[in-house]
Amino acid sequence: MLREELIFVGTCDIAGHVRGKGFPARELAARKKQGIGWTHTNLMQNAFGVILDTPFGTGGDLMVVPDMTAEVRVDFDDGSAVEHFFLGDIRNTDGSPWECCPREFLRRAIAALVAAAKLHLIAAFEQEFVYTGVEERPGHAYSLGAWRRQGEFGESVVAALRAAGLKPDSFLPEYGPRQYELTIAPQPALKAADQAVIARELARATAFRLGHRVSFSPMPVADGTGSGVHIHFSLHDASGAPVTYDAKGPLGLGEAAAQFCSGVLHHLPAITAITAPSPVSYLRLTPNRWAPTVIDIVKQDRGAALRVCPVFAATTPKKIAKAFNLEFRVSDGSASPYMALGAMIFAGADGIARKLALPNYDGEAPPLPRSLGQALDGMESSTAIKEWFGPTFREAYLRHKRSELAHVAALDPPDLCARYAEVY
């Protein structure tokens, strides 16, 4: 059958889905500047693809403009269509950034960190997901059996990532039934978020071509194991030198890193609405799920909100400083990587700007929000988030999430998890 290659251009929106439009590949040169038409209310599509509330109405025009550095073209060599897409920016018709573009939100956060301390952040995303092409068996957490039974999926997705220009770091069976984890090598913040999106989509593309699917839902089943997205990060100065580590600092943190972490912890009651933005996110953030439940920073503890990670086989201060990093664990696959990383960086930059000290809790650390509604209330009351988002984006985000929350309010946990497992 005669075929002509098509290209998709989109961005990972506030529902955590990549949405956009396609065009014939031969028109790419013309689309580099003018992109493809979009509209303001498209932002308000929720996780289920429904627009329940919008501050924008039916008016207005925008464009999604491809970023030439965020191209993916993978031929799976199986007779299927080439996987060809660009990630891009939502822009006004004059080419200026739209204030509600998730990628632009992350760029503003990166700029805030530079303004606060002339630092930049390197990040890597650990993403957990369920693969339906594996039979569920008890006792197979982290096992060679679970590794073996995924068949060609792991090798195929790693090959696809490599073909797209990414550097796969690890692929492994995880703790939950049919659960796996995929990590990509660290990159500067915007590229790291792009690659987190690309990794998700190529995992989906690979599973699709094998007749299966993957789900990045935070809670695939209500009484099961959650899936998180853990963001590893470190800080570097303008020369590229790492500044996260100081052997004499608290928990081994340098001064700026300690202030950055203090800012993240200070703003967690508000930014959790961005990093864990679905109702099922809060079924994961409960005791005995290897997930955070309180606002804390702990050395080498996978139940912490911020985990100070170990350094392996590094003996000199220089090697330790290069490998030293932290892990933000209050995030999951219902969040746009741009929004989650942007919120974390904004919070950390504010901690540096205000020289916040690490908290010294007397007794128990304060709890994380227990529901999306509680987190959204914290976000709405935050004066810092008003500044980071701007009034238009803040209102749109709150209305988007609250309308989705009302939409599923009548569902019990099993049905709620089933609905979100379908869409993520």
C-alpha cells in the first residue's frame, strides 16, 4: 500500500499527555517557524480527554512549534509506520511564548535558579510502569523470571531509545506485579524533561507494536503497588562543576544545595498538587508503599520526600562530588515532567534566594497532603505559586484539576484506579 510519512508535533500538557497535531513530513521546513494551529482551551483537556471547565472559552489561536532539538524518528523495522514526532512549545501567533506552555514554565524555573545563584540543575527520571505483556505471578519482584518473561519488550524499547538519541541507563523488573522501571542518563533540566516524555512515549510505542500496552498510572490497582517517577538531581555552577556535595555540610550537602532542598520542603504542601496531580496519586502516598508520606529529607531512605542518595565505589572527594545527587520522590506518571521538574526547581530557587535553612523538626515531620483537593488548596493559598505561574496559568491549572476531581468524585478506589490505569 502506498504511504507517505507523517510527523506529529505536540507537548506534554498539564494532564501529563502528549497532545498536538500532525502534518506530512515533506512540509517540515515550513512548520519549523509557524508550527501547527492550536487553541487556548485545548490546555483544559483532562486526563480523560474531556474539557469540563475552561477560563478561555472558544476564542483565540495559538500554535505548537516543533523544537528541532527534540525530534524523535524511530523505524521499528517491523512494517509499521515510522514513529516520528517532535516535542515543542505552545506559542502565541506572533511567535512569543504562551504563558501557559508547560515547557515555558520549566524554562522560567531554570531562569529563576540562574537568577538566584547562577546555578543549573542536572536531572534524571526513574519511571515505573506496568507492562501488560507479562503474566502476573507471585514472588517475582526483581526476579530473573520477571526479567525473562517480558520477552523482547526490554531490548526493543532500549533499542528505540538509543535510535532516538537517548542514553538508556537501566531497565529492570520492579517490586509490583508486571511492574518495570526505566531510567535515562542525567541531562540538563529541559533536556531531561524532554527525554522523560520521549521515554514514556517510546515505551508505549514499543508495547503497542508487540500487541500490549504500558501504564504509568500512580496506582494501577487500589490494593496493589504504586508506580512513582523519581527525579534525581544535582546542582552545578556556570563552569559545570558540581556544587551539591560538601563533606562538612548537613547530610553532606553544600550550602546552596541545602538551601535548595529547604525550599523544596517548604513549598511541598503546595507543589504536591503539581508533582502528584491526580486523585490516585494520594492512594500511593500512604504508609507501607515505599512512598513518601511526610515532608522530610533523609539520607538513603526510600520512604523520604527528598532522599540523599548513596555514592558507589567513589573514594576521592572529586569523584564523590561528581556522583553525589538527591532524589525527589513525591512525583508520578500523571504529572507532566515539565511541570513537576519546574515546580521543584522554582521551590529550590526560592530556598536559595531566601537562604532557607533545613528544617529541624521537633518530633514528627509534617504530613504531605492527603488528597488532591487538600494539595490544590495549598497551591491556591501559596503566594509563591501565584508568581511562578502568573494569574492566567494558575487559574487554568486549578480549574483543570478541580473539575477533574469532581468528575471522578463518586468512584470508589478500585474503580478510580481502573479508570486512571486506562488513560496513563
